[in-house]
Amino acid sequence: GQNIDQPTEMTATEGAIVQINCTYQTSGFNGLFWYQQHAGEAPTFLSYNVLDGLEEKGRFSSFLSRSKGYSYLLLKELQMKDSASYLCAVRDSMHDKIIFGKGTRLHILP
Amino acid sequence: EAQVTQNPRYLITVTGKKLTVTCSQNMNHEYMSWYRQDPGLGLRQIYYSMNVEVTDKGDVPEGYKVSRKEKRNFPLILESPSPNQTSLYFCASSFEGGRAGKTQYFGPGTRLLVL
């Protein structure tokens, strides 16, 4: 079957670093995405990984290991505005479907 | 401005009354998709389209129809809405070429309440 798992909720402190993990099982793989979604708003793109390794973009980095079916999103120097849900999504290469995890709600404490 | 638009943004309707939610993008994207988002269930894909006249079922297609007659438009049709279709709906589109492609851009969402 197809499945994406990520923690439901996480809490971190302003200025700290947090890592949100995502594991996936899909029938094919054609890229993994991370999106940020504030309550009541549309998801916005954060990162895209299709090859193994780390992609860095400012305070946000994303890592992928295809052999382990594993990714993480690393957020550094956390700010209050980073309080949001973070969605992991995989594009299935066999069907071109896109499967989302249920999202990780991140709470930032001052 | 590059964007995905959806209309209406909010809709209250009654069971059985056919409705259409429109989606339009101005980025010449090939791939378009509809999702519904429900508490505890996350985003689930309803239908997607790889290009004009090409549509495929996502994970939760029952009770929905779509069409892709033009590249920019991808309407979602509920022929006979039922209360279990009350949800937040998002349309998204993406460009299929290049390494940085396939990133989806989302519309603002449509909140639907079916009584």
C-alpha cells in the first residue's frame, strides 16, 4: 500500500532547531516535497528532493534517503511565524498521484 | 501575477444540488489537481490531470467529476453533493519540466458546507 508517516505534533523554542521526520512507502517514487501550511491558508512550497542528500534553502533544509524511504525537514533559528503545519508529500512515479502525509503541527514557544 | 484562482471561496448548499467549483491557473502548467482537506485526514487527492483531455482518479474520486478542456481550467463538479463532501477544497497546478519542476502551486481554497 501507499503510506506516508510524520509526527502529528511537535513543540520547539524560538531560536532553536527542529527536525521533522517523514517516512514513506509508495509503489513508485518521483520526488518528495515539503509544504508549509498556516491555519486556514493554502499550502506553500518549501522544498523538493528527488535525489539522495541534503537540499539547503536559507533557514530550511530537507534531506532524502530513497533506500530508507525517509526524509526530514530541518528548520533553524526558529521564529514565531514558523508555527504552522508541515506537510510531507510524495509523487508516485507509477501513477503520477501525489500522496500527502497528515502533516506535523509545529508549535513555537517564546 | 502567477497564480491559481478558485471560485467560489465559500459555498453553502443543500444535498443533491449540483455545483461546480472552478479552478484556473495562468502559468501554463500541465499538471492540475484537486484535493480535499479534512481534520485528522490531511490532504487527499481527488482527481488530477496531466494535460488537456487527460484526467485520472486520485485517492478519493467518488462523488466528484472533473474536466480539462483547456489547459488553464480544471473545474470540479459535484453532481449530487452529500454532507460527507463538506470539506476544504484546494486546486493546485505544476509545471512538468525540469529538475525544479513538479512543484505544486495551490489556490486559496474553497470551503464547502453541504446541508
